[in-house]
Amino acid sequence: MNSQNQSLNSNSISNKNQKSISTLSLSLIWFGAGVSIAEIITGTYFAPLGFAKGFLAIVIGHIIGCALFFLAGFIGAKTKKSAMQTVSLSFGKTGSLFFAVLNILQLALWTSIMIYDGAVSLNGIFAYGKWIWCLVIGVLIFIWILFGFKNLSFVNKIAAGLLFVLSVVLCVVIYSGYAGLNAVSDSGLAVSSDIMSFGAAIELGVAMPLSWLPLISDYTREAQKPVAGSVSSTLTYFFVSVWMYAVGLSAAIVTNESDIAVIMVKAGLGIAALVILVLSTVTTTFLDAWSAGVSSEVLSKKMNAKIVSLVTVIFGTVLALIFPMDDITEFLYFIGSVFTPMAAIMISDFYFVKNNSEEKKIDWAAALLWCAGFVLYRVLMRFDLIAGCTAVCMVAVGILTAAVRFVMKRNLKK
């Protein structure tokens, strides 16, 4: 392990003096990540397709996204490196800094989006002012990070249990409280079904699992059992995320609403809604803010992960107070265009080519391949591909990476 990897400080979750994370604890972490208002809201976007086609698109998208989720997470679990440290295996030490900066920025934005969504939803039910709810959520996330998820293991288990029970209650109330699901299961909302194609819906299904690629290894690298930890994290997130998407989809159909606050009001959840919204926002956003801190350690040995994480929460809270963040579709697509080709190159290098560029400053071949992949993704977005652009881009960039590496190795042997 090089000096950069040895430099992780005592406040980081990578500290070797701390115990590793059990398979159960990893599952609970990703359960909390999956139970998210952002996932439910994204699920409501599928309503124009109707329940049958919408749910099928959700499942297909999650199969694609979670396959990548596992492959990226296992690299960290196997190498014991953070997400941004694993990037150096393909892009070199300096090359990985580019993605670390982008990752910190997108995680800071995710933090603000999650706080904003939670505050808007809470204010729609308990109208004390969006700014108050932003501050409440921000303070709770701040406290969560202050203690760290290992020190809050027991609290995380209670939170996960409460979220599970309340999410079941939400489902029961939605499905039993309205006569509508079977009657409208194939019709969707009272809007044109042309608003979203099936391919675009698959891409939205991929979006959430894909958004975790730049940070999954920050947690799987601490797994006591690399294979079991990676598999359990992936399967837990897959089923919970599909469930949350489906909750949003079905709730939008049976209530003819896409606003989660209105849906919960109509469902009569009251205090249960408050607990669901607060806990789900905190347990999910915590991961974003914490990983921003972990990613900062790649930039400098002097960075303190916990302090950067706390600053990220403050920054995210301020952004949520100032800017409207109601439509995150373009943000999700941007994340896809940046991190899909990055992941494709890493996966091809690690699993197939067995390339390791960790000792290089910049792997220029990987950098050029990423540029080509970024452009390809943006071009593919213009077409209505039945499998979505992520899968096509991943396969194309992965094959191209393997071919380029093969040619380069053969030329070196001459």
C-alpha cells in the first residue's frame, strides 16, 4: 500500500484501528440509503407509463445499475481502498484527483438536494416553514456525522427497523386506502404517456444505483467478508430501492398526485410521515456527506474526513435554503455521463485486463477513453434506446478499454 493510502487519518472510517464492518451492518447502511424520499419521488416520474410498464422499467434499470454497483463495490472490498483510491488503479494518482473533485462536488449537491427534498416534503405536511425543516435536517445529519456510523451502530439498527415498519405502513395505507391500483394499473396519471419513453424510464431506474458508484467502496472496503459484504450491500439496496421506486409509482397512480407530501397527507400518515421523512433523509444524506470527506483525503494528506463532511453538511444546508431543487433529472443524467465511462474503464481494467496504473501520475489512455465515453453517453442520450444509454455506454467503453489495453501490452512486448 502506497504512502497516500497509509495517510488516512484517525477520523476516517478507513482507520485500521477501528473494527471492520459486519455484513449485517453493511446491509443496514444500504437499507437506510435505499429508503429515501428522492427514490420515492423518482418513482413518481414513472406513473405516465402505468404500473406494469413502469415497474418493469424500474426492475430492469435496477438490475443494470446494481450490477455495476456490485462490481465497483467489490473492487474496494478486495483492495481495501476507498472509492476514489480505486480510481487510481485505472487513471493514476493524479488522474484520480479529477474524479475526486467531481465526486466531492456531486456529493455536496446530493447533500443539498436531499435536505431540500426532505424539507419541502415535511413543510407540505407540517407547515412551519421550509427553512426550519432544512435546519432541523441539517443539524441531525451534522450530529450523525459527528458520532460516525460505527459509533451509532445501535441507533442505525433502530432507525432501519423504524423505517422498515413505517415503510410497510405507508404501502399498506396507500394500497388499501384507495380502490385505485388494480383499476388504473395500466393507465397511469392523467397525462400523456408520451412524456417518458420506456428506454428513458430504464435510464431513470439505473440513475439511483449509478449515483452510488463514486462512493460504494468507501463502505465495502471495511467489510469483514469482502464477497458477502459486497453481495449483501448490493442485494439490500436493490430490493429496497425497487420497493421505494414502486411506492412512488403506485402512490402517484392511486392518488393521481406526484407530490410526496400530498400523497402522505392523503394517506393520513401524520406523525408516521414525519418520522419516515426525517429518518430516511438523514440516513441517506449522511452517506453522501461522509463520503465527500473520505474523497477529500485523496486530494491531500492534510484533509480531515470528518471536518470536510461536516462542512459539506453546512454547505448543503445553505444551498437548500437558497436554491430551488425540484427537478433533478438533468443532474442524474450528468452523473451518469461522468461516472458511467469511469466505472466501465475501472471494471474492464480490474476484472478483465488486470491493468494497474496506480504508480503512474496519469494514465493517458484511460483519460482519453473516459473523454470518448463521456461524449458517447451524451450522444446516446439523444436516442430512445430500449436498454437505456448507460448499459450501451458501459459495454462499448468496457470493450474499447480492453482492446486498447491489449494493443498497448502487445506493442510493449515487441
